Amino acid sequence: MKIIDVSKDILSAEVYPGDPEPKLKKITDINQGAGYNLSELSMCLHNGTHIDAPLHFLDDGADISSVEPLAFVGPCVVIEVPEGIITGAIVERYFPRNTKRILIKSNGKAFLHETAATVLAVMGVYLVGTDAQTIETEDSGGRTHTSLLMDGIAILEGLDLSKVEEGDYFLVAPPLKIDGAEAAPCRALLISDYIFWSGDKH
């Protein structure tokens, strides 16, 4: 089985402007005479590779622990696009059909317009991912996030797709289960030669 890790390290990933810097602090240290190592992590839930829940932009939206796990596990398609704004017309013309999970590779320089979110909802997409820090431009006012999340489409941001070619994969990217949180980090993996488990113990 070939597994490609498409996650960014939480501590070294670029931090979104205005978000707190992640910090890993040792509480106990074997090198200091303790019997074990123990650490504390302080971070923004949107740092590195993470998933946004509806609660991120909808006050009455579902939190990350309530989002249907099916969105984060299953067949997906990686598509490479040029930098710029992806409109609904572009999605209609160039994006693949009959897929529930789409990951966008653009070296972090392509962003979805709210009209693209509308088309993706009509297509029945469960999840849209990006190698950008955010799915939309900073000046778009959150309209793309809101549109996607209102339609129940999970948002996977901060991917590292630099070593991934376009094509079909099997995605495994469940977020941490944090009750009441609007987002959570995840370890995003792509399997290029997946074999379905049959349930046979042999």
C-alpha cells in the first residue's frame, strides 16, 4: 500500500496573519531527571492542515465533533489548477464529475469564489480541500466559507500536495474530535493503490 502524507507540520507551517503562533512546551523531561516526557501544545485550531466545521462561520452550525466522518474518508480526486480565482463557470467546465471529494493543487495560490461553492453543492461534493492556507481570498468576507458550510461541504485547508500528481486517490483525513470546536487539525493521507478491507480476518 502506497501512502502519501499530505499534511503540514503544525509547528513549522505558515501561520495565518493574526493567528497565534503554535508552541510545544515540555512539562516533564527525561533528560532533566523525569521518568517520562510530557508536553503541552498551544495552537490555533486553524494552523497547519486542518478541517473547518460549519460552526466556523455559522453561529448555530455543527461543531467539528458532529460533522459526518464520511466526508473525510473515501475516494477523492486531486486536480491541479493555475493560480487565481476559481469561479462557478470554471468548476462547471473543468472540474471532475461523479466525485465526492476534490483536492485543489495550486502551490497555495488558487482560491474559490462563492459561485464555485454553489456549483460544488449542486455536484453533491462532500469535501473540498486546498493547499492554500484558506479556501478563499482574505478580502472575500467569508462568503465562500459560508456557502460551502451551509451546504454541508467540509473544508480541508493547508494541504501539502507538492509531491502529488493529479489523479484518483483514497483520502483518509479525519479531524481530531473536539466537542464545541469550529475546526480541528488532521493528519491527511492519500492512498494511491488502496484495497478495500473485506472484513475477512484472514
